[in-house]
Amino acid sequence: MFKILKVLTLINLFFKGKLVGVDEYHNRYFELKSKDYLGRRKRICIYSGIVEASKIPAHWHAWMHHNSDSQIKYKHQFWMKSHTPDVTGTHYAFYPNKHTQFNIHGKFHIAKPQEYTPWDGTISDD
């Protein structure tokens, strides 16, 4: 089903849009020929592989949101990290050492309950 929709989208983009560029993850960026009610052209990204919005590099993200009208000549610097997928909600997610349900390796455990004394509204000079 999804492959059929992707093919139909590509056919639609062939007639109504133009290819603007491709990033290092092989995502393709298109701009439609027609304009929206704000007078801007709609911009579309066709992902390569898994559809994940965090795979869009920063300079393409700015282009997608109309913060930049032209592509800046992007040069990868030595200090920049490459993309890593979002692991939130998986067993690879980071949890602090004292987290109540998971430790840093994602193993489930139940923490010992902490002593808790509710405030009774009085001020003590302890």
C-alpha cells in the first residue's frame, strides 16, 4: 500500500514539481510549481529508507521551512557528528543511573522506595 502511494506521489511530483536537490542521506527535495495562500511554494522531502524527520540536515531543514531561499554551499566540518537515529522509547534510550524504572543499559528494575515525609505546613528549625 505504501509503495503505491510513494509511486503516485513521485508521479505527481514529476508533473507538478521540480527536484531541488539531494542530501548526503539520499533524501530528495522537491518544490511544487503552484503557490499556497501565502505566496510560497510547497516544499516536500521524499525520504530514502526509513521515514524519519531527524534525518534532514540543518541546512535542508532551513530550506524546508522557508528560512532560506537558496541552498548554502554546505561543507561538513570535522567536529560535526553524523546522524544517529532517534532512540527515544527503545531499549537503547539513555536513562540516568538513578532512574526509577531503567538503568543506563535499559534493563528493567524496580528501585527501592525512598523515604518520604510529607510537609505538614509547619516550619521547623532543624
